[in-house]
Amino acid sequence: MRIGVPKETAPGELRVALVPEVVGKLVNAGHEVLVQRGAGDGALIPDEQYEAGGAKAVDSAAEAFGADIVVRGGCAEP
């Protein structure tokens, strides 16, 4: 299953839906995780940590939203 993590778009939102530790567990369970570049910036989590956990960094929200499941916060706009 492909799991997408887009960057949050709500003003002032600093959280990210998944942290690298959880990404690693999902990847080890056989899932593909697509994290939009910069998704963890507000939480001080660089893209490299997601990639080290096995995530694939993608350039656009559209790529993350193209996954089977998308995890994100409560903002209304993609």
C-alpha cells in the first residue's frame, strides 16, 4: 500500500502527520511511504531523516495525494 504525507498548508501549522520512526515501521511492514519534500520542516525534521527511514521524497503535494492512503492534519485545502 502507498501512503502519502503531504506538507501541511494551514497557516501556522508546524506538525507533520508521520515521524521518521513511524515511517520506518510502515516501510518494514511492506508499505511504500511518499513524503512531500519539506513536510517535516516545521517540526524540525529534515527530508533526509524520512529517506533514512525508507520514505521516498516527492516534490509535490499531488504526488503525495496520489497514494492509496493520505495522512495529514486538519487543514481543508490540499
